Amino acid sequence: MTQANQSLANFFSVLYASAAIAVVPLSVIGLLANLFVLYIFITEKFFRKVTYQLILISATTDTISSITYICVYSQIAAKSLNLTSGTIMCKCLFFITMTSYAISIMNLSLIALDRYFAIVKPWARFYRLHRNQFVMICEVIIWIMAIIINFPLLIIGKASLQGTVMCDITEVSTLQSVYFIAFAVLLYILPSFAISIIYWRIIVHQKNYVHPGHALQNQLKEMQMRKKKFITALISITTSYILTTWPFFATAIGVAVTQKTILQIRESSSAAFLLAFFSYPATTSITIWNPFIYLKFDYNVRASAKAICQRVGMISEQRVLRMMVNEDKEHQKLSRNTSMEFIRA
């Protein structure tokens, strides 16, 4: 190995270790934020609506992904994995995180469809009568599809030792190329296209819709404003998925076309490798940013979060006041006892 190749290998080894170290604290932050959002959805009665229940499921899978990142990347950063244990960890990492992503993106598609019927087709008889059953059946299908689509990752995932464990895939065959293309189509192209079309139809409908009657004009305007803000929140969440994850699925298609593993891409092009290397954490990091997106763009989630923080602040203040009162009483009692001793003396 030449000196230049050795320097490049050392650079990539440091890159793997640094990336693993950076992921752990970010995942901890994401875990805490997801748990906070889960607490809001579970404890507040307002969030018992179908749409928020679907977001609750996505937040649950995001929480599981965050725990997976912490477990896997902390061991990679500590260099406590060998090739065998590293391969097991990489298989689990790929399967759990991508299954979580699949459930989230398909749930966003289901939410978009639910909003379409609620706003554009509110009088659709079948959906009004069987909405809950329809959503429940769709959710079961989503989980089954997410597991089936990502199950091959348990087979083709592997680890390679490059100073530090790096997650990779096995040699790419023609069958695997077909899988990666189907993977990108099912988890990125189709959901992105479907969600974009549905929300475009909703936006056009809201712009052209004129509500009958004028008696409650202020209330109608307020209702329309709330709907607009809610749709904006959902579009923001979906857009973050589409824009953040495209490099990863572009990499999947590139791997399918070139039939090269990530390590082979590194040997042929450092620039292409860096794109492929960072595309995966960029895609899976959406599970970390999701709770902050909910808090930023959803007024109801943000208002509930503020109310909870205020309640916690009031409880803390009450505890401090109690401690101060108790300390003051102890001080007064001690002063009285000291005075009595002085008088007796």
C-alpha cells in the first residue's frame, strides 16, 4: 500500500469513528424529544383523532430507531465489535431503521389520503361509515409491507473492518439490483408522488371552495385558517422526508446500476463514496428531527408542549416555595430554642 493510499485509509477510519461518536448524542436528544412527543400524544385527549394516532405510531417507530442508533453506534465508537458481531449489528441497524422509515412514510401517505377525504370528499358515504376500520386495515397492511420490503436487508447487510466497523452490503448480484430499484420505488418514488398529488388536490380545493352562508363568517374564516395551518404542518413534515432522504435512494439506485458495494465505491471514487456514506445517516436522522418538526409546525402539539412545560415549572416553583417555608420554620424553631437556652443560662 502506497503512502497516499495509507493516508486515505486512515482518513476514512477516522471518518467512520467520528461519525459514530457524533450519532450517539444526537440520538439521545432525538430519543428524549420523541418520548416527550409520545407523552403529549398519549396524555392529551385532543390527540385521540385518527391523524394524530397515525403520527403517534410514527413517533413510536422513531423512538425505537433512536434506541437502535444509540446501541449500535455506541459500540462502533467504542470499537467493541468484531467482524461477526459487527455484521449482526449492521443487519439489525439496516432492518430496524429502514422498517421504521417505511412505516413513517407510508403513514404520511395514509394521513394525506385521510385528509383528502375529510376536506375534499367529506360526504363520501363509504369513508364516513368505515373510516376507522379502513385506517386500521391500512395500518396492518403498512406494517406487513414494511417488514416484507426490508426483510432482505437482514440477508444482504454485512460489516467490514476498516479500522472501525463499517456497515456495508454483500456483493451485488442482478437480483439484488432489482431489489434496490424496487426498494427505491416503493419507499420513495411512489409515496412522494402520491403525497404530492393528494396535497396539491387539497390546496386547489381549499383555494376554490366557497362555504355556503354568511351567518358565521368569522367562525368559518377561523376554521379555514386552522385547516390551512394543519395542512401546512403536514406538508412541512412530508417535505422534510422527501428532501432529506433523496440522496439515500439515489445511492440505492446507483448501487443497483453499478452493482458495486459501498467499499467498492470508495475504492473507485471518494466523492461518490462520501455521498453514499452520508446519505444513510441523513435519511435515518429524520427520526431525530421529526419531533422538532412536529413542535415547530403543528400548533396543537406546540401549545400542549408549552402547557406541560408551564405545569412542570409551576410544580417546581411550588416545591421550592415549600422548601423555603420549611427551612424558615426550622430556622425560627432553632432561634427559639437558642433563645430559651440563653434565658436559662
